[in-house]
Amino acid sequence: MTQPNPALLAFLEEQRADYTRSLPGRLGQLLGLWQQILNGDDLAQALPALERHAHSLAGSAATFGWAELGLAAQALELAVEPHVSAGQPLSPQVKTEISRAVEALQQRFPGAA
């Protein structure tokens, strides 16, 4: 069995650390978009942006050691996705469902706002 390359391990750890440092900003963007949606501001742009940000986080989080965060982001993405193309205001029930997914996402990262 070959020994792991120390330089490669250091590089991978730095990539993970960089990703972890980016999480507060990424989560802040998600929360800002959700607040914008709750305020009724530019739903046509904010809702697709929220879905894209959740999709991106869902796809990358586990790679960098944040599997539970990735699963929570995927749940948020799936909650938002059906409403992106509808172009209609969100019902109170849908807002509650998405709010729960946003809260679950926040709980998976201690530095979330």
C-alpha cells in the first residue's frame, strides 16, 4: 500500500478549510434571498436564485466534509424547485415548508446567521 502524498493531503485540507470559510457568506446569501422572497421583493429573480444557491451547496458540501449540510441544502432545493417556474406568489403553506427547510439548513452549520 502506498503512503498518501503529504503535499496532496495538505492541499486537500486547505481546500476544505477555504470551503468552510466560505460557508457563512454562502448561507448569508441564501438567507438574504429567502428574506427577499418573504418581503415580496422580486420573486421572479429571487426564487430561482435561491434554488440555484441551494443546488450548488447541495452538490458541493459533502465533497468538503459537510454531508449533513449538503442534505439540508438538497431538501431546500427540492422544496423550492416546483415553484420556480410557476411565477405565482407562494402560498402560506409553501412559505412554511420552505422556511422549515431554511431553518434546517441553518442548524447544520453553527456559523449561520
